[in-house]
Amino acid sequence: MDKVLNQLRRRFIIVFMIVGGAFLLLAYGSIFVVNVSQTMSAIDRDLNTVLDKAPLPTFDDREEWLQRTNCIIMAKQEDSVIVFNADALNEDTVNELVRLTIDEEEENFSYDGSYYKATSRKLLVNDITVYAVYDWTSDRQDLSEAGLITGLVYALCLVLLFIFGNMVAKQVVEPVKKSYEQQKKLVADASHELKTPIAIIGANLSLISSDPDSTVKQNEHWFRNIESQLARMSALVTDMLELHRADDARNKPETVEDISALLSGVLLSFEARCFEKNVSLDDEIEPGVKTLCIKQNIEKLYGIMMDNAFKYTPQGGKISVSLKADKKNAAIEFTNYGVGIAKEHLTKIFDRFYRVDNARTQGAQGNSFGLGLSLAKTIVLDHEGTINCDSDGSTFVRFSIELPLRQERRVRRHFSSSNNLIG
């Protein structure tokens, strides 16, 4: 499974890097392309502006015109060429620029490490053609530096994207990993719980088969043992199915329910059992508390909490139940008196198959497997609430539940806790 999780994490990172890298490349590439396009457009505008303002066709006011431009200007009439603004260039360079611009009619060219862009305009008067040549070497250098910086930033973003992708992949895979570990623990614990009754059933069947002439009456004790262990196995399977149903119910529609009335109905079903055991059942329920919930799961939650309180309350003891609400939350408490739970067990009591001690569990009910409180926590968390346990260690145990009062639907969480997935 670790190999599968590692492959899943790697695939997530690869997809994350491809998608993220593509978006970054598109963003930075677009910025660079726009920058290049704007630079070349600005050069073209400068060249056209030079020609638009030229004192054609006589060039009588050329001094003022030339002072306003840094372009090299060439004027051609028949076979003669006049070059302006080229004082900083040597004769060979000027001749080569004239050749490339006029003779070769190049619009973009390079010479001696410099880069030039040229445009021309032909006059109908006196058959004059004017050429403007712009040295954009420095602009090209600026674009190169901008491209290098963009590339470095892009590379840095890829590194950060990889680091972030690893973090996200870990968060994505972690629930799957926890779920798998929980599945393994569930299978191991369930196998352990089934091992003992299966062994006892096998031993009793061996004793019965060892004396084929014995009657059913003579083997009554062994049959009772088998019946008891079958009931224990049936209870375990039932509890595990309840956990699975709780997960399936998560996809069922929520409705606005009167959770006060639901609690009163569950308490009513326990009154006879409490009477037989001489257990006092006190309740303080605020009427008319309503919230958006899954009715069958809330009823199941109440049933689990009452069954747990009843099992661990000795004869002559007391159970207290309360439900109070404010504008945002409903607070529900189940308190049983007469026994307690040591503080070291309080953080583990909601774990599956966890029991405080065998003597206490068997004394309460031989078919208890420690699954009820885990199911209760799953239901509470799935309704976006909280559940806690408190005890002084000897005289009382109190379970406190808080459920948000919701009247409108909202997106449900896919994972309420690591205990939610059942194999």
C-alpha cells in the first residue's frame, strides 16, 4: 500500500507541475511577448514619426528636424544619397548601412554587433525616397535582460510549485493513508474479536462430536456455550454494519427535524429498562429545538449514548439527560452516576474496539465491542458538531455533545474523521 500511495503522490505532483507550469508559462510568456510587441511597436512609431515630421521635399529645415530624432536619415534622389545623423559612425559603417538599407532594401538587419530597423517613404515630388534607420541594440539588450529575468522567475516559481505540490500531495494522500491504516486496524481488531468465539465454538463442537451417542440434553451445556458465542459474533457483525450504514447515510438528504422530540422519544423507549434496573432517569429537554440533520442518524446517536449510560450505571444509580440551545448551537449532555473513567482513557474512548477494561465491559454487557462510541463520534462529526467525555474517575461519566443549529443546506464534508471509512 505504501508503494501505491507513493505512486499516487508522484502522479499528483507530476500533474500538478504540468498544469501549474503550463499556466505559469502562459502567464510569463504572454508578458514577455507583450513586452516585445510593445517595444517593436514603439520603434515603428518612432520611425514613422520621423518621416511624418520630415521637412520634405527640400530639407531646408533639416537641422531642427534632426535634433528631434536619434534615427539615421537617408535621402535618395536618382543615384545620389545624402546621410544625416551619422556623425558618430565611421565611413565603412555608413556605407554598409546604405547598402543594406537602400540597395538590399532590408528592414531588419545587424552589422558589427549592432541591430537596426529601417523604414522608407517615397515622395512623388522630385522622385525622392527617404529612409529612417533606428539602432535598437540597447532596446534588444533590455528585452534580453527582461527575458532572462522572466526565465529565472519562472524557474523559481517552478521550484516553489514543486515544494507546494509536495505539501499539497501529502495533504491529499494523508486521508487515504489514514483510512487505509484504519481499515487495517479494523480488520485486525475484528479478527481478534472473532478469534475467541470461533475457538470456543470449535472446542464445544469437538466435545459434542467426541461422544456420538450422547443426547441433546446431555450436551445442553455445550450448546448453550455455542449459542452464547454465536450471539456475540452476531452482535459484532451488527455493530460493524451500523458503522457502515452511518457512512452510507452521509449521502442521504437532510431535513429540518425537532431534535428535542427525537430525544424525548428515545428516552421513552428506555424508561421500562431503567425501571427494571431501578435506575433513576432525569431529563431536562428544551422543547422545539430544530436543526437540519439526518433523522435516523440523530436517533441512532441518542440511542447509543443512552445505551452506553444504561450499561454502565449500577442498580439504584442515576442517569441525567439535558438538551439546551442558544442561537447557534444545541448542547446535549448524557451523565451516568455510580462509575467513572480514569483520565488516561478519556482520549481513547472513541476509538474503535477500545474498552476501558474487560471486567467493566463484561460486567456491563458481554457483547460490548467498543464500537458504539466510535459510531456516535462519526455521526456527530458528520453533522459538524463536537463530542467530549468527562469524568472524575469514580462517581460520574458525562458525554457532552454540541450540534450547530442549521436551517439551510450547505456542502457536507467528505471526511468527518479518519474513522469514517469502513471496509
